Amino acid sequence: MAQQTVTKEDFESMLLDSFVDNDAAEGTVVKGRVVAIEKDLAIVDVGLKTEGRVPLKEFGQAGRDGTITVGSEVEVYVDRVENAVGEAVLSREKARREESWVKLEEKYNANERVEGTIFNQVKGGFTVDLEGAVAFLPRSQVDIRPIRDIAPLMNVPQPFQILKMDKRRGNIVVSRRAILEESRAEQRSEIVQQLEEGQVVDGVVKNITDYGAFVDLGGIDGLLHVTDIAWRRVNHPSEVLTIGETIKVQIVRINHESHRISLGMKQLQADPWEGIEAKYPIQAKFTGRVTNITDYGAFVELEPGIEGLIHVSEMSWTKKNVHPGKIVSTSQEVEVVVLEVDPDKRRISLGLKQTLQNPWEAFAEKNPVGSTIEGEVKNKTEFGLFIGLEGDVDGMVHLSDLDWQKSGEIALDDYNRGDMVQAKVLDVDVDKERISLGIKQLAADGLADSGASDGTGLRKNAVVTTEVIEVNDGGIEVRIADSEVTAFIRRADLSRDRNDQRPERFSKGEKVDARITQYDRKTGRIQLSIKALEIAEEREAVANFGSSDSGASLGDILGAALKGRDDK
């Protein structure tokens, strides 16, 4: 037989082929055969140049009970083809892990559950064995609610949901909570299908918050809002409910998409607002308890479930800009008057001040016009004095009513806050809550001194000549000629023409004619108007010099009238 000659080229080719095969084998799972068992190691031949040694414990139960024998076929992972001592480095554990990764990726892509076992606790969570692959279970993904003792869940096969996989880094993140939430959602859906709006059920109070309570209806929670606990005002649910208490509730509303259920307790009781208008007629008086105070008023409970609001404007006749808390206090019993009832909006407007007599009415009854009163100067302003009167009301003395002989601004300097003064009541306007007083009216009547009260001089509608003594934004103060009588002509009475109703067009010392529009000898009060004089002169001119069908214009008529007046 001829000896076959191996050339150098053939040897190199065979060597390269062996390297290629070796490289292809590394990092893969291959089948091998157990050729020997030495103590706790199995010698496995995988078709490489040399065998490899695999610890029997890596074969799991099969390795421990001796079912791995010489001749058994096994799958192992080729870590390295040859190590420092010339042996193949094989691993059954890595082979199992590779098998698991393939299966897990399939289930992950299909969004299927996997089974695993929690076997160790690490920082931030736990490790889970997924048939050879190790996954991380974050602590927040263990259960729907935080659990203190994880021991009952350790080493127990149970389902998990894969949240994330990264084979390059060897990371798998799983969740047990996702499984529980899915199961819970299924249970909730079944329970919701059995419930109906308006149904009355028993539930257990699970949790209490500021805005209400969560009630367990047997596998699903419903929210009992604080406003649905009782018809009366409930400041906090804990006033009525306790955790663990069994209560009867009505299902008010069901959202089948979100599985949210709204509950009510007050709906099981009679609505106190039915027939409310008959129970609380307008202007009737009732006694109630103050339940809440706000910046805009106070709420008063008239009966359980019925509250009315006393607006801040209805709390006091005289205290206008005071916080309601300065007038009433919480839990105080108060008498109120019903002002308005709106059954549709469930609102009742109440009044507190209406239970007391209007102090302006009381003042007018006790102090009629012309009577003399005494009070303290509460305030000085540019237009007069405010006098504190009985009943916690104020009266005003206008500048023109301070003195017969002095101008208002000069006379004002004679008074200071805190001075006790006497004055005469000139007018009381209950609706506008105003009291007009006069100090000069207590002195001798300036008109009488002037000799013009004989019926031919000063009287209502008479025309007088005056001298301007003061000019201010509100009008002008004048003194009637040949007397010490002063009066104030308001801005609106300075002219018929609105453009000429400007006080600044008059100067101090100027002579001005005006008409007496009001004169009360009893109070000594006199009112003058330039506007009234202009209107009267116009009417007189029309009557004397023309008519609407004479062909003369109003300008012609007035011109003739004024000329005739100047000629006199």
C-alpha cells in the first residue's frame, strides 16, 4: 500500500479548518456525550480535540440522583475550546441559561407570562430564577401595595411579567405587580358588571382622606365624597366615619371604562330641601347655629342639611367694612331673617341686621327734623363735619351749615375731632342712610336780621344777588347781599349748560344772581340755583317776546329779554 504524502500546504489547510471549527464552537450550545465520571465531575466529549469537565451539580437533580452516567447525552455551553491545561471549558449551567433566554425572548415578544422563583434579596429588590436565567424584581413591582414581609413569597414558583430584556448586558427585569393588577382588573370588571346605579350595598371603610372615604364593596373600591356623606356640612369625613366600619351606601354613578364608582350616604335619607319655601318663608325669623365663617359672610345651619348664608352686607347696619368674624363666631346661636330662598340652587339668603331696628329709622322717630341733638365730632373733611349720634350712626354738617357769618372753610377751623357739639336735624334719608345736620341753625336766623323776611324779600323762587366767598370742586359758597346769610350752590346748579357747570369759572368776590329753590324757616336752611334762574328767565322770555310759531328764534327771544332786563 502506497504511503500518502501530506504536503506543507495540506497541513496548513487542515490546521486552518480546525481553527475555524473551534472558533465556531465557542460561545454556542452543543451536544456531547459523557465519557467518564470522576468524583463530582463529568467528562464530556463534544467532538473537539479534548474533552471538558463539568461539575455534576450543574446538571441539577439529574446530577445529584446519579442519572447522569457514562454514555449519557447532554447539552453544554462551550465557553472556551482549550484552556491553559489543554482542556475544553464547558458549562451545563450556561447552556440552560442560553436555552432559557431563547424561550424568554419568545414569551417577551408575545407578551406572555413566565414562571419563576424569588430566591434572593439584593439592593433595591430581589433576584428571580426563570428556569436558569436570573432576573431582577424591583421592590416596587412585588405587589400592588408595599408589603413588609417577603418571606412567604420566597422559593415559591409563581407567574411574572417581563418588563425589559437586554441580552447584550444580560439584564432581565420582571414584575409580579403587573400580574396582580391584571387579575384585579379582571375581578373589578366582573364586579362592576354586577352593580347598578341606584343600588344599595354594604361596604367597609378602607381609607379616609380630606375629600372623602374609600369603601370596599367586596373586591372593588368606591369613593364616598365628603359632600355625599350627609345633607349637613361635614368638615372632615372622620367626623362621621371610622376605618373598618361597615356602612350602607348607594351607588350614585359608575364609569364602566375606568371602573370608578361614586357612592353616597345622604341619598338614603330624605332630602331636607323638599318643600323648603314653605318651611322658610321670606321675612320669617329663625334661630340657627354658625357653622362656617368666610371673608364674604357666615353660614348658618337652620336644621341638619339646611344652611343659609348671611352675606357680609347683611350682618350689620353700621359696620360696613368689618370681617364677619368680628361680628359672629363659629357655633354661636344667632337669630336671622330669611331674605331669599332658591330651591333649585339650594341656597338661602339670610339677614342678621334685619333682626334689629334700622338705626336711621329709629333716629328719625326719636329726632324729627328741627330737633336739637348733641354728639361728638368723629371726623373733619374738606366738605364738613361728621358727628357721632345715638345708635352708632353719623350725621354730617356741611360747610355751608356751620356758621351764618363765616365762610365754611374758616368756620371748620373752629372744630376738632372729639369736640362735643350741638346741631339741629335738617333732614333724615333712611334709604340712603344719611342724616343732615346744621350748627348755624341753632343761632339767630340770619334772614330775620337782614330785614328780608317781610314777605317781599327772601322766599322760595325769589331772585337774589350773592357774592362768591369760596370756590371748591363741588361748587361755590356765596353770601346773600346785604345779609350775613351764606349758602352753597352745587356744581349741578351752576348753569343749565353742562359745559358751564365748572366752579373754576367763578372767582372770589364776584357778584352772581341766583334763584332760591328751597327755604325752610324752621331749620333756617336755604338752597340757591343759577340753573333754575336761567330756566325761569328763558320761559319768561318765550312767554313775553315770542312763541314757537312767531318765526323768531330762541336766540332772538333771549336777546330781547336780556336787553329789556338791562334797560330796567
